[in-house]
Amino acid sequence: MGVKHILGLDDCPLTDGEIMQKIAEAQKKDVRVIEFPNGGRTVRLSFKGINPKGIMKDYEQRDEDFSKN
């Protein structure tokens, strides 16, 4: 089962890789909504909450501080 099918983008002209790249770029830029063409419609993906990379950065820093003690 591909990314396009999971996201309901079966008629989207983009490849699975292009879709994943757009999602990764949006995450880096902390974009909350991405729109994809899907046939004659537009599908919107919404991302809410805290950027996971920020969470992991804090976690990794605390892990380093802990191992120093």
C-alpha cells in the first residue's frame, strides 16, 4: 500500500517520493497545512501540535546532560 493510497491521493499527479518530500519540507519549515491536487479536487493535510524535531532535539540534549553525570 503506497503513500498516495493511504493519504487518499490516488488521482494525484505526484509520485509517493514527491509527496513525502513535500511533507518533509513542510515539517522543516513548520508549515501547518499542505495542499495536494487530486483529480478535480484538492486534498489538505493538516499538521497540528509541536514540531517533532524540536521535541527530539530537547530529548537528545537532556540525554547528553544525563550521561555526563
